[in-house]
Amino acid sequence: MDGWGRCRIALVGNPNTGKSTLFNALTGLRQHTGNWPGKTVVHAEGAYRFKGMTHTLIDLPGTYSLDANSTDEEVTRDVLLFNPPDVTVVVLDATCLERNLNLALQVLELSRRVVICLNLIDEARRKGIRIDHHGLSKRLGVPVVKTSARDGQGLTQLKQTVRQMVLEEMEPRPLRIRYSDEMEQKIEEVTPGLERALGEQFPIRWIALRLLEGDQLLIDALKKRIEQEDTSNDSHPMEA
């Protein structure tokens, strides 16, 4: 959050979770669209005010994972990794929660300030689906809010929860999946080198997992980012 009471909120979710409907319901006419730099993917951004604070809302492309196997996934990953928002809202379809949780777990490994939005809760009720959102929140270690973006249900609670997260009035403890002993040992082996190379600005464990999977696109993106920062530092040397 900047010194003027403005904060950046990112919406992340699978396609067809009602994410864009939620974006429209929150921002109304205070929004604009364009393309991400160098991409054909649409960039939607808007704003809303709540209790004296302006929230800039970024509607990231609908994606099933952060593995960057498509341009949409690459855009979403790069925003969360290189230009992290103050809060990430992961929008899940309450009617098929199990299909959406994979992305949510990936985001929890990458980001700390996360709010889970259980959208389409009205459709879930019509289908006889009942979700223990308090239990889910306890399991995931972050707040879970039920919404129906089409009729405005739960939006005030979502805004309040996001505000509390921005102001650090709650302490998230996002779930970190523990993998096999062999994988955990490999993560420990590569972590010190990554910490020396990248410092504290990136989520080291998440990057270690991606590198162990041989994610060449991420390696290239990190190299490009480091080169850009080195060039920027050379162009603006500190005065003696």
C-alpha cells in the first residue's frame, strides 16, 4: 500500500468461476482495459473505495495453473512473482471446489497475503452443496469468504476482509504442502544458492520447486529480471 491509502488487489482464478463478474461488481464503471505490454492478453484494471481506502483491482487472465504453459498463465505468474499485489484474491467456483483448489494451492505457495473467494455460492446451494468455509479457512491458513457476485452477496464481507489483510489486522499462515522426503531434501539443497542469487525479494521455496521441475521459462524470466535490475542499478549509481 502506498502512502496515499491506495492498494493493489489481484483477482486470480480458473476460467468460468465468475471472476470477471466479481471484478465488474466491485469496480462498476471505474475500469479500463488494454493489453499487457508485449502480449495479446487483455489487461483489465479498475478501482473501488471502501472505508476511505482506494483499491486498484487487477483482473488477471483466467488460468488453471501457474506453470506458464500458455500466455495467460505466464502473465498471471509474472504479476504475482515480479510485481506482487498487496493482496491476492483467489476466486473459486463453489460448485466444483476440487477442480479449483489446485490453482489456490499454487498461489498459496507463491503469495502470503491471500483471500479465498468462494463464488457462485448461490448455485452451490441450489445443487445441495454445503461448504464449511470456516473449516476450509483453518485448513488453508487464510480467510475464506462466500460470495455470489451476480447479486452482490458477500461483497461487503470480501471488501472488509481484503482491507483487514492490507492493514495487517490478520495474520495469514498459508498452507505449504510438504512433499516427499527426497523432494524436500532437494529443495533444501538448492535453497541457499537461490537465496544468495535472488535475496529476499522472491518466494524462494516456490522458485526451488519450479526449478526442480525443469521450468526453463521461469529460469529465463528470472535471468531477464536480474539483468534488467543490474542495468537499472548501473544507470543510477549511488552518489558517494
